[in-house]
Amino acid sequence: MRTAAVVGTGLIGTSVALALTSRGVTVYLRDHDSTAVQTAAAMGAGLDAVPPEPVELAVLAVPPGRIGETLKVVQAENLALSYTDVASVKEQPLHEIEALGCDVSRYIGGHPLAGRERSGPLAGRADLFEGRPWVLTPSRNTDTETLNRALEMVSLCRAVPVVMAPRDHDHAVALVSHAPHLVSALMAARLEYARDTDTRLAGQGVRDVTRIAGSDPQLWIDILGANANAVADVLAGLAADLDTVVGSLRSLAADDEAKRDVGARGIEGVLRRGNAGHARIPGKHGQPAARYEAVPVVVGDKPGELARLFADVGRAEVNIEDIRIDHAQGRPAGLVELQVDPTRAEALTVALRTGGWTVQR
Amino acid sequence: MRTAAVVGTGLIGTSVALALTSRGVTVYLRDHDSTAVQTAAAMGAGLDAVPPEPVELAVLAVPPGRIGETLKVVQAENLALSYTDVASVKEQPLHEIEALGCDVSRYIGGHPLAGRERSGPLAGRADLFEGRPWVLTPSRNTDTETLNRALEMVSLCRAVPVVMAPRDHDHAVALVSHAPHLVSALMAARLEYARDTDTRLAGQGVRDVTRIAGSDPQLWIDILGANANAVADVLAGLAADLDTVVGSLRSLAADDEAKRDVGARGIEGVLRRGNAGHARIPGKHGQPAARYEAVPVVVGDKPGELARLFADVGRAEVNIEDIRIDHAQGRPAGLVELQVDPTRAEALTVALRTGGWTVQR
């Protein structure tokens, strides 16, 4: 790929432009906001100019609701040989594109699973997509050249391409992103009027379940609005299971032993399916979820303690897969859980104890 | 406190005995399993002997369903001046104690919020309760001396006492522990038959929401069984909100703009209540949940990198409040998010960049 255009120089568009420019592609920038395009150009993302001939690929980094009209305009100008977008939903924009009579053969939907809390061109980064999944959603009519141009762009951004049908994509993000967000909010909403003594008993479990419930509502209304039916389908299934759980709990509270057994089996079914679903989430580097072993280490709550700990971990030559810091309420010291490969847990424990650490294992 | 008895030398009983013994209390051990009591005694938890006169406090560390009968037996023997237990539910055992005609004035319910994945006396630790909340649930008839003896034991275990009514305790753990567990399982159960391409798109959000869904079902059936109605009440409230959410999502998918507005307002309400509930969970040391600022640092996926990072963090003298390691799928390097006090984020960023780290901030 030698030439590309980026239409919309916000966070994602500027990041795509920075990545392509850094790999030697000549990138033409465009935005209805001239300040945004000048900022992106000043950052080295590309040229604030109209390409002299059609570029190989134009990336439409505009809001989901504006993809159809934007594609209509740029195809009329013959801006590029192929076109893609970066919206987090894929079916609705495709319907609009078809309804507007755009050339669908030269369009392929795209969705890079990357983002930042900040927005705008200044937040753009050439490495934003590195190692991230980038979904491409060809329609029945998308030609192979367009698919290949999009694949080359994904590769230049060092992302990992995943090809899916538009409907499958929307169902997937409903399942692994949008529904979990609402579930977290629903659980957190139960705590709104909790007494202080109730929330003082909160441990790591409820903290994890409700962590993403702290996010900006307006942002999520926009995301959910573009994928509402797919999310509703996931949550309707969950609601049916929830009714079973509430019924099973009432049976479990009964005096009658046979009824309690029925309740226990109902709860067990959901918990076992939860185990099975939990095991489906892939671990690091797309491998199946590994069962790491926790090596919990007591550390003082002051600067320098973690440095000392990780220096000792480094000397033990054990790779840390994940870390969890547990600051129990009122606890003078914290507990740092080092998640490691189970075959390395004993070696790490011995090394740390030798170094004078208290390992609760 | 000079003398105590521990009845039931599993994980919790042995840990209480170890803590009290380490603070100079003479502890008498007892268990229907003579191997368990001998093991605990050999670990230095106390004496495998019958006390010559009533001890000050007997701690019944037996399963919830056996507290009533055990208290009846030990009170008939005049084992202690006061009695407490350690069960994770409090109302049902109290009803049984009252029904069995025990002396309720000398009994106070207790629940230390601490545990380990392992069980049995060998897993016992003197520091298991350090800094943890320990709920005490006096009944109307509990005398002040019994409350004070229990408070002294909690203090000797270096736990933080929280006094609550039995019913309030059961409601609190339903809210902050038992219901979140089922919510996590319900979300994870949705993923049971997800396609591989769906779960490849999983990010940190769904991982956090479903983390505790990997737990042992049988253990949780026992826990939920003893508090089933309180948990059902919390989840019935959540189910009503969930119905609203599903209805709002369907409206959000409508063609009619007025209907979409109604849907958006319904979703917004739940998301805002989620924000409010999320903010109720106390942070470190019982302070209100702090808003830390994330300083994301790119690190190589090999031993020694974290040591080098935390050595540099240590030199910057910035305290790390929490850590999150983000291993994006296929990503050669990981992103370590250091959560710090917002007033220290800039200093840390500068220090790390000076040290050659890539900070994505």
C-alpha cells in the first residue's frame, strides 16, 4: 500500500493515519473540522491535502450514523479504490450504505477493538492497534481486492484481523462487551442505597463485577443505541436464567427437603454453566484461559516495596501473568497476588520466602 | 483475655486459635475429628485438652447447620462464660439457638470476612484476619460482657469489628457477596455456547465481570442455601431493573424518534444508578472509592521487565494504588496500568519516560 486517505481525524482516524504514515504510506487527511485535520497533520499523521488521484484505501473514521452519507460523497468524488470504516457496530451502517445506492463491492466494514479514555487527534497514537483484534465484515458483494487492501491496512497497523459477517460481529460485541457492561451497572445499581455497614463488607468479588459500572453513561447510550436489539437478545436470555435462579433460591429456603433439593439443582445448573462460560474466555495471546496459580505476598503500603518485590521476582526468573493488589479495609499492609504458571508457583514462593517476604501460600 | 476454647479446628478455628495463642491466650482445642485437633495442637494453635474451669470465650467454628446443637452441648458442660461462632450467615443459627433453649444472653454471633482457597487446620494462619472486617451480631438478649469478650477476641486477631443486627448482616452479605457471585455466573453462562470468534473479542470488562464465575459450585450452593431468601430479594430487585433495561433497549432500536428517546432515558437511569452504586464501594483503608489515574506503561513479556519497571517506580517515590496487566490478544508486549493518586501521575510519567519507558498517557 502506497497511498491512503483518512476521513475523520479524531482519536481512531489519527491513530490509523499515524500508523500508516510510520510504515511509509502517503496518507491524505480530511475532516469537517479544519482544526482537527491541521492538528493531525502537525502531528505527522499525513497531508492536509486532496489526493491527486484515487488512493488505494479510504478509512472512514466518522460516527456510525454518518458512514452512509460520507461514503456516498467520497465515492462520488472517486476518492479511493476501496473503502472501510471503524464503527463499533456493523449491520446498521451496511443497511444505510445499501439503501443510499453506494458501490458496496468496494466497501468492507471494519472495527478495531482498541480505544482510549481520551478522544480527539491529540490522543492519537501510532501503536494504538498493536496486537488488538481488528474485525473486518465483508458483505456478500465486497470484492477480494477490497478485502485484501483492508487486510494490508490492518497488518500495517500491527493489529490481528478477524473476518466476520456484520450480524455475527454485532452479536459478538453484544455478548462480550455491551451486555457485560449493563450487567455490571445492574449489580452496581443494587448498591446505590446500601448502608455504609453493608458496603464495608465488600470484597474483591463485588469490586470486580462492578468495576466497569463507573463508566460515562452518555458514551454507553450511544454504543448501546447502535446495537440495541442484539444486546436485548443477550439480556433476555440472561433474564430467563435469572428468573430460574430467583425461583431456585426461594425453593432452597423452603422447609421441605425435596423442594430444597430441586432448588439446589437449579442453582447448581447455572453455576456450572457459569464455570463453562468462564472457561471459554481466551487467556493471554488468544490461548485458552490458563489456570494461573496465585502467590499472595504481604507488602508494606509505602513507596519502594513493590520495587523490592519485583526485583526479587525478577531474580527468580518467573514470569508474572497477572497481578492483583488487595488493600483490605483498615489493613496496614497490602496483599499482592502474583498470578503465575502453576509449575512455577513453588519456585517463586521459595525464592520470595528466602528473600524475607511473607508468602501466604 | 487469658483463656479461650475453639470448637472445630478447620481453617477458621485453627486460625483463631493460632492468633489467640500468639497473643498469650491459653487456648483449648476441640473437634469431633481427633486428627484435626492433634494437627492444630502440633501447629502450636493450643492444647488438646479439656479446660479445668470455664474459659472466658468459646469460639464455635463449626458449619452453620451445627451451631445450635453444638452450643446446646457446650453450654450444658459449662465450657465458657461466653460463646460466639464464625458462620457466614447469622439469622438462621440464632433461630435454632433460641428454639433449642440455649442461654442466648451469653451468645453473640460472629462472622470474620476472611478465608482462603484451602481448608483444614494445616491451612490455618495466625494472620488470616489481620485488617479484615469481623462482624458481630448481638441479639436483643446478648449481655455486654459477652459483647466485650468477643470484641477483645476480634482485637487480638487484629481484625476490625463491625456490629450489626443478624438480619442486617445477612442482607449485607447477600448484597455485596452472594448476589454478585450469581450475577457473575449468569453473565458467564451466556458465553457457554459462544463461538470462538466471539470470545476472541473479549476485553478486560467481561473478564472482570465473570472472574468469580470460575468458583466451585458445591461450595456456593452451601453458602447460598443458608441465605437464600435474602439473596433472592436482591436478585428480584435486579430482575425488575433488567426487565426495564430489555424494554428500553427494544425502544432504543425503534424507528420512532420519540420512542428511542424514552429508551435512551431508561438506559441512562440504570447506568447513572450504576455509577452511584459503584461510588458507594469503599476504597483502600475504608476511605470512599478514590479516583486514581491510570499511567499505562508498555512492557516486554519476559522475566525481569516488571522488576526494572518497579525499580524505576520506586525511585520516583510514587505509591502504586493498584495494577492491571493487559495482555491483548496476539500482542507481543503487555500494557501495565499503574493506578496512582492523580496529583502524582504526571511526576511518574515524566520519571518513567526519562527511564526509557513508553507511557501511553
